[in-house]
Amino acid sequence: MLGIKFIRENPDLVKKDLKKRHEKEMIAWVDDLLKKDEEYRKSLQESQNLRANRNKATLEINEMKKQGKNISAKIKEIKELPSKIKNIEEKQKELKEKINYYLMRIPNILHESVPFGKDDSDNLVVREVGKKKKFDFKLKSHGEMIEDLNGGDFNRAVKTAGAGFYYLKGKIALLDLALQRYAIDLLVKRGYTLVEPPFLMNRKAYEGVTSLADFENVMYKIDGEELYLIATSEHPMGAMFMNEVLKESEIPIKFCGVSACFRKEIGSHGIDTRGTFRVHQFSKIEQFIFCRPEQSWKFHEEIQKNAEDLYKGLKIPYRVVNVCTGDIGIIAAKKYDLEAWSPREKKYFEVGSNSNCTAYQATRLNIKYEKKNGEREFIHTLNNTAIATSRALRAVLENYQNKDGSLTIPKILVPYMNGITKIEKE
């Protein structure tokens, strides 16, 4: 979130940014937030003064007793103070709750390079990379390919878990693991530490890394517990240093997260309903970085390059888009989407996103670093999908299928497939 001090000092900047995001209602929030913040600070001073008066009166009563003076007036005065303090504290609580409501919902400040727009149709294409293959036969969907190659079972998954789940089997299951190992090896070689995080998080930690709307729309809650299944390893990695102060010498910290991911959201029609593309459970390799503020834009490009290099290695055409102001969400200051080419649909589809969250998550989570001079500052956090196998599988299955129904394995994955170069119908 944005710190209250930052909003106090930059209200016009915050309002200007909200206008870019088409958040007109929130512009009025800023004024009300500052009003309530002022009331809250005044009430704090008032309650402190009352406590000081109470302490002073107590000392005076003790002195008057020693001197044999009448203390009835002072006793009456001091008896009224607790109720006054209680009333003020109740007001403070109400004000604090409203202040926190605003702070948890007002979005991050956008980077100047984020294009203005209303929705994903206004996202700016940065580059297109790779040669698109030409096919002289009708392409199958990735779901059909999985079933034809005896590599998965969607019907039985619906029977056992419901829509949006799937079984992977045999060589297709091995291909899923090969994609993960391929991404892990690339990142580890580039200095990222492999992390397998908890698959559950408590609400306090989770509120630090994601939009509150996700609790209703995305995350699964454990019944009877304040625990949630993770939607991505980004979230537990981001919360790992909650309420800690890191040493400047410890950063940057670069993580490569591997986990299953669980999400309520699901595709609603067509290619999304029979396959692995948009489902309730999938595996993902995630990049995550903690760094000094002046480093974050350099690392934003670094993790983008890592993701692109993975798809270059797979020889799958892709494009990069700079996500516009109306499509970016509240956490990121800037976001790139990486989109792979679908030869079947003749369009690009999203396979990952890359966000520089600046100090927004760290402010919520209270993660700082200490400089050599002893000053403390909120750290910057960045995250980027390396490989979400549910989407990468679709890209491979569409771009590498053959006329006879077989699947050629991308050369870079063959070592991870125990030497298998092709998956054929059994």
C-alpha cells in the first residue's frame, strides 16, 4: 500500500494517478482519508493529554493527602477522565479502521511508461519474437492432443474433483515436469535460489501481497481456519520476511519458487473448458526479487529477459505487451504480459506476467532494509512467471504437433524427457 505519509505529502499525485486508472470514486477517498487522518492524529494528541492530566492529578492527590487538604474536587475530576479517554479511543478505532480501509484499496503509483487505456485492448505491444510455423493440416486443441496421446483424463477429473481439474499421465506428465526442471535450471544458473514454499498462508500474511478482492474471487479458504491455499508461490515468498529488517548486504534476494497453485477462477467456454489452460490447479515456476528501490527497474527487465529466454529456448513465438493503466490491477507500478502464439486460433494468449510492485507490498508487510548509515527504508519487490506449465503445455502441444497426431518434443526439453524426442499415439 501507499504509506499515509506519502499520501499526505503527495495528494495531487495520488489523485492524478487514480484518474489514469479510471478510479474516479477513489479520488474522493483521498480527501476523506486525509480528513480522517487529521482527526485521528488530533484525537491521539487529545487522549495523550488526558492521560497526562490523569497522571498529574494522581500525583496532586497524593501530595494533597500528605498535606491534609480536601481532595474531593480532584477525585471528581479524575473519575471523569477514564470515560473521556474511552470515548476518544473508540473514536480512534473507528477512524483507524476507515483509514486502513482506504490504504488497503488505493492502488500503487504507476510508472510513467505505463500506457494510458481502459482495458486489455489498449495494452501496448512492445515486441514480437520468433517465427510462426505454417501447418498444412487442421490443428487439434491442446486438450484433444492430451487425450489422443493418452496423456491425461479430463472426464475422470471432473468425476473426482469437479470442472477445472485434470489428470496428467505418462509422457505428458513427464513433459509437465520437464518444463518445470527446464525453468528451474535456467534460473538457478542465473543466481536464483530455489524455494518450495508453504501451500497455505494465513490471512494477515496474504493481505500483504494481493488485492483484497482476490479473497472472494481467487483464493480457496480452508473451512474453519484462517488459512488460504496459495494462488502462486509469489505470495508466500513475498510474505517470507514480513515484519523484518534486512541488511543492505543481504539484498538483492532472488528466489525461484516452485509450487502447485490453486485458484477459483476458471475459463468459461471453448478452449478453456477442456484442457489445462485456465484451471483450478496447476504448477508454476515463479521469479521473485527483493531489492533496493534504485535497483528495481533494472531487475524488472532482468526477470523479463529470463522469461523470454525460456520461450526462445522452446522456439515458441511470443510477444510482450506493456499493460495499460485500466488493466494493470492495484499492486503493480508496471506490468508486462508475455503472450505465446496459438497457431490453432491464430492469436496470442497470456502465459505469464511480470510486475514491479515497488514498495507497495513491502509497506503492507512491513519489510525494510537497513542502509549502511543506519537509515531504514521499505524494500522493493518484483515477481514474474517463469513457466506456468498449464499454459506452457498448451503452447508446446499446439506449436509442436504433427500431421500424424504425434508430438515432437522441443530439443531443449529432450534431456529432461529421458531422451524422448517424440510422443506418439499408443
